[in-house]
Amino acid sequence: MLKEFKEFAMRGNVLDMAIGIIIGAAFGKIITSLVNDILMPPIGLALGKIDFSSMFINLSGQSYASLADAKKAGAAVVSYGVFINTVLDFLIVAFVIFLFVRQVNRWQKPKEAPAAPATKECPYCTSSIALKATRCPQCTSELKAA
């Protein structure tokens, strides 16, 4: 069983997948930082000095100065600002993956077109005959020129 597991783990696809997951996780952290630290502050400033990460709806009925205070008190809140950041994070990751897959598809060799058929079917007896044939060798019917 150990030998089978080793063979499975050493296959190219499994190693490629593991490397992809590790790089993807690191890339996700970079994108999260890009969204939270670089993109959202100017967007918040342009919209009137809004900090999206601190936007929330308090469901508990009590008043809290910040999201951190509400969470510290254990109040029920809807953190829609964090959700906006997460959605933006996802859209950027999805777009970058789309661009990457698109580029990889361009690098792959184009598939060859299927070869033109060398035979045709007799319309009378449905046997296979040469394309240039004018008479079917099976049923001796005259064929129309193609």
C-alpha cells in the first residue's frame, strides 16, 4: 500500500496540482493584500473617506463605535464592508486566473483539422466508394458528379 501511495504521489499530475495549490494560496494572500491595502483605501477616499472593512449593520440593538467593538462585545452584526472586500478579492483572482488560462490555451499547439474523407457513400446501396468514382462497384449505379 505504501508503494502504491508513493507511485500515486509521484505522478506528474499530483505534484503539479500540489504546486498549484501552494502557489495559489500564496497568490491569494497577495491579492487580499492588494484589495485591502492598495485598492480599497483610494476607493473609500473617492466615495467620501469610507473604510469598507469597518462597515457593518448592528443587529443587537445596542450602539457600537466600530466593528471591532461590536465583535468584542459579541453583538450580532452583518459585516457587509468585509463582504465587499472579499467579493472584490474574488473577482480579481477569477480575472487573473481567466487571463492565465487564456494565455496557456494560446501556447498549446492547435489541434489538427481532421483529414478530408477519401471515400463517399453510394446513395443507392450505401456502400463505401472512392470519391472520384462515377459508378458504384457494388450496385453498378451511375453516380452524379459531385
